[in-house]
Amino acid sequence: MWNAFFSSSLFIDGFVFASRVEFDLYFRKNPFGGEFTVFAGLEECIKFIANFKFTEHDILFLQSVMPMCEDAFFDYLRKIDCSDVEVYSIPEGSVVFPKVPLMRVEGPVAVVQLLETPFVNLINYASLVTTNAARHRHVAGKSKVLLEFGLRRAQGPDGAISASKYCFMGGFDATSNVLAGNLFGIPLRGTHSHAYVSSYMSLDDIPDKALMSKDGSRVCKDFVSLVKEWLQRIHLADSLCGVFGDTNQSELAAFVSYALAFPSNFLALVDTYDVMRSGIPNFCAVALALHDLGYKASGIRLDSGDLAYLSIETRKVFRTIEKEFNVPNFEKMIITASNDLNEETIDALNKQGHEVDAFGIGTYLVTCYSQAALGCVFKLVEINSRPRIKLSEDVTKVGLLSSC
Amino acid sequence: MWNAFFSSSLFIDGFVFASRVEFDLYFRKNPFGGEFTVFAGLEECIKFIANFKFTEHDILFLQSVMPMCEDAFFDYLRKIDCSDVEVYSIPEGSVVFPKVPLMRVEGPVAVVQLLETPFVNLINYASLVTTNAARHRHVAGKSKVLLEFGLRRAQGPDGAISASKYCFMGGFDATSNVLAGNLFGIPLRGTHSHAYVSSYMSLDDIPDKALMSKDGSRVCKDFVSLVKEWLQRIHLADSLCGVFGDTNQSELAAFVSYALAFPSNFLALVDTYDVMRSGIPNFCAVALALHDLGYKASGIRLDSGDLAYLSIETRKVFRTIEKEFNVPNFEKMIITASNDLNEETIDALNKQGHEVDAFGIGTYLVTCYSQAALGCVFKLVEINSRPRIKLSEDVTKVGLLSSC
């Protein structure tokens, strides 16, 4: 296409591709059946034009696939950059609406035309996932912690990095993507995996059982025995009588080992075997032992089952333990929930009632599962100060824009 | 989590993270409500482990966010690579089924655990989009040309590159993504944009009207006049009488200009103004003029409207022109269709009857719109030759795998 522009404009006035054009970038419909969109991706567009240049490698490849084009065309490509391009834009992060130009791009026709695909690519997913994050924040409420857990389900590694960046922009608190934390300074949050739990066999797997108290004043030489004592006390507690039976020892070993490594950041994934019969009592025993040494456990994560019911039952246990053993604020232990959460499931949890403090959201958030593309367009609205419009067989596709 | 592995294994037998584990990578359900999945992404996993290494920059960042970890832990990270990891895999491109291990990864627990997220990320989208492409090929039929047109709607620039690669693997013929063509040798195909058409005002915009015949034997000094003559002949033809009125001159100028630049590759987007009243007669006039000079036009692209009806009507016009002006094979001109196509719309076109030869598919293909994630998992099945399994509150999530 360029070459056609090139051939036809080469001799007009001595400047190749001399026509000056104005393009508008906009979308036609808010995503997710909603009433707003959050505009994002501008910074990446600006970086793109700041660095836009054909390398000799690019030119060689283009020559190989377009042998019919004259040398002067490739010489032209070697020279172009975006120094003569002007971009007018709504600020990144703004709430925007359909058919309103988000960006207006002015410059030489052939250069601006080259920006259509990269700009639409960079704005489309960025705005979509930022909007999705903002919608999740809206349904979860301001008081909840929202964690982006999408790396493994995102559309490629770069898709995951973009997702982390734009979910943070859309109102999430942290990401589990360490590289995104490094690149953008986004707070990092995560827990251990199920495999970590199931990789332990028994408490014998723990070689070093000693743990120094938080204030450094004493060393508990056998933290494992302390945890076992607490497990016994929980079993025998009147207020918890009959709630718990024997707990899974492999899970207990994993929790103890984790607490020994991170006594100030103990957050346990409690659903590897059985949340209420094993995960919760094992967690509580380790948390109480840590408390003896001056540490405060962080909380638990639920990753399967009826999250409303399990979170409510868990909170009851925490409350009972706070009272039974007189441990201040044990009731307020953080309950994190994950497992294919999305706007609808969080809304359903809200309606049922739940005790979740933090949501870890992955697949539905980062892939924008309910609508995987925004559908931005980049339309010519003016050429050499004369207005242009594309008509269409679809009336809905006809823009109502003018360049006035 | 690693640090917990590290602390507990450091003193066991003199090797840190010494336990040898086996993980299986699989998915639980075929995507798109279908009965098969095409496995893809293996090459990228192999490249990942071949190059896996923590840089000093990585270590510095990890130290900054994990100040509680001991120096020996970071020294360990500096040393690890995947030289002791073994990967067994089904060949890339195989048709695979739920719950069957696609890859089995063996090695030191801490190293293999680090591979969970990148492997799941790399396999998930690759297999999903390859499967989606294969499904589109199945519904379109073997005889149709399938073009991947997804760059602007993919989830980020890297998502687009992956899409082009894996759609080709899944049975597509070409891509419009020039970088993917360069990186992977995928054939490139595309047409001009609507903006190209609407950027022209009139035939006066064409400065150089000369075109040499294909065999180089003569020069047509005024190709524009030749096209005008053909447009007149089409208007006056008995067999086409009354079908066409005045055509859009801006569109005609764009087509002529494109044909002058690419006389052997003239493929026109005919829906900028009105397909049957303007796009098709303008295209035919240019194609017939090119034919006079020994060239063969490629065809047209429809990007809006009722694609079944428009393709059938267009084919009728091509057939009539072949007979009226005795131009062999004019009837066989390629009709390409695009505009939010997917499996369902192609199936509907098949049922209605259509004359489309090539489909350009973007959004629904590359974002896997109807199911945007596959949901691969990476589960521990053996540690130090002892089998392990993760149970779950969700019975469907419990694997039936053994390492036997």
C-alpha cells in the first residue's frame, strides 16, 4: 500500500508522501456490556513513535518480500521517523466513552498510516484490561485487597506483563508477577503453591527446628513440638470440641517449614487436602506457635470449594481461637480467596455474604474472558485540511466525526 | 516459597534443594466446547530452559523485595540453571486430550518449581490459539485460503506474534503481520486499508499515468484513460445494463494508483463506499485495463455487509464480464472476506451458500474470544520416587495421574 502512496505522490511536489493527514483513534462500544472504558496504553504509543525507525535488517526483509518495489522506496523508508508527527490525546487513565476520539494523530500520510496497527494494538488491550480491573475493583469494593494472579493464564509472556501493569492502573493493589514488580514498581504479593504442600511427607522432613523470637531475646529450639502442643490444645479446646479430627501431617510439615523460613510473612494455602478438617487447624497451630514467639501470622488462602461458606466458617474458628486462647486480633487474620474469580462470582459472594479480605484474580481478569478485545479503530478524518469519511455497508460502522 | 524449600533442605544431605521431583503438565477440558486440542508451545519451553539463569540485576531486585532471606539463598540462585532438568514431551503439533500429561518435567524440586509458571504460560495460549486455528480450518474446509489478520486486536504486541506463529501451525496459510513473516518465514498477505481509499480525492491525484505492459513490449501512456474507457464499456454492456450507476471517483483514483504501483498484485478493498454500485465496477474497470496490458488482477476484499450475498453477486458480475468481454478466468478472481469472522459466521456462510475463496480472520481467532484461556496445570506427581497427589474441595480438580 505504501508503495502506491509513494508512487503517486513522488512527483506531485517534490516531497514523497507529502500529504498531511489527521487520523482519529476511538472505539465504538464500551466493553463488558458496561457504560464506561478506562483509556490506557498512551505511554507505550509515545515510546513507539519516539523510537520508530526502520533498521537495515527490516529493509532487507522488506526488499525480499517486495521485490517489485523500486530502490527509491526503500531509501525513503530508511529515512523516515516520527519527528513530523503530532499526537493529541486524552490523558491516560481517563474514563472515556464510545466514538469520542481518544487520540488524534497528525503527520505525513505514509508515516501516520504506519502507526495505525501498532497504536490500535497498544491501546486496545491496555484499555480493555484496565477497564476490566476497574470493574473488578468496583464490584469488590474499596475495602478489599485485589491481587492480580494472571501470569500463567495470560496470552503470552508479554500479555502477562501488560496485564500486571494495567490491572494496577485499573485499581489492583499488587501482582504475583515478579518481573512486573521489577519493571514497574508494582507491589508483589503471592503465596506458596499446592506442590509445595504436597512435596512434604512428614514433620521428619524438617531438619532445623529452631526459631528465634521476633525480638531476638530467646530461641525456641523445637518449634515443631511447640506447634504440636498447640494442635493438641486446639483439639482439646471446649469451644472447638469436635470440630477438628486428625490433620494432614504432610501439610503441617509444609506450614511449619514455611513459617520457619518466613515467620513474619506466614500465609498458608489451606485447601491442598481438606480446608476445615486439616488446613485451618494446621494453620492455627502454626500461627499460635508463632504468636508465642512474638510473630503475627498473615493469614490463609482458599483456592477451591464454596468460598463464601469456607470463609465464614474460617472466620468463626479464628474468632473462637481469639477468645479461647486470648490472642488479640486473631479474628482479623487475612482470608484470601482465589479460584477462577471474576466480576460475577465476586458479586455472587457479596450477595451470599462472605468473610474474604483479599481476592486473587487471574484468568478472567487478564484475558478479559467475557470480552477479549475492545475493537479500537483508527480512521482518516482529514487530508490536506479537507475532511474525509469512510462509509460502510454497516451503518453502525460509519463514524460521526469531523476534524473541526 | 523457595526460601522455605531452601531452609528445610539445606542441611539434609549437603545439597540444597536436593529432592528430585516429577511434575506433569496437562489440561482438564478441551477448549471451545470441542473434542480435541492441538499441543503447542514446546519449542518456547525448551528455549526457556536452555537460557534459564538469574542475572545479577534479577538477584539485586529479589534481595530488595526479600530482605529477610539469607545471603546463601541468593548465592544458590546465582548458580542454578536447568542442566539437571529432564523434559519428556508429546511432539508439538499433536492432537491431545484432557488429563493426559503433555509434558513431564523431572529435576531438583526448587528448579522445576520455578518452571511451573513460565511453562504453563507458554503452553496455555500457544495450544489454545493453535486449536482455534485448526477449528477454523476445519469449518472453512481445505480448499479455502485462511489469512490471519489479528495483529491490531491481539492481547499486546507479543500476543500478536505468538498468534501469527501458532495460527500458521494450526492450518492458516498466511499472516498480515510482517514481523511474524520475518521471524518465522510465514507467508505474508494483506490488502490496503480503507484510509488508503478515502485519502484520494479524484483521478487528478495521480501524477504519473504511464504503465508498461507486463512483457515490457509497450507503454500505456495514459492508464487512467484506459480505465475510464473500460468503466464506460461496463456501463454500456447489455448483460450488465442497469446494474451500475456512477462510481465513486475517489475510490477509482485509489484503485488506479494501487494498480500502477502493483500491477501484478492488484487486490482491492471494495467496501469503502458501496460494494455493488461503486467498489465492484471500479475494480472491474481497473482489472480489465490491467488485462489489456497482460496483467492479471488478484481479486477483491469485502470487509462489511452481507458477505454471502455480496460474494455471490460479485461472482455473478465476474462471470458476466468474462463472457461479455471474453476475458478468460475473470470469473475466478479471488473474493476475500473479512469483518469479525469466526467459526460460527463461517459455518453460517457455508449454510447460506457463498462465493468466498479466502477468509481474513482477526479478533475472534487471535484472542480466542469464545474461550480466552486453556487452563493448563503443572502438578507434582512424584518426589524422591514417591508418588504425590493434590486433593481438592473440587472433585473435578483431583488428578488421576500416577507417575508409573
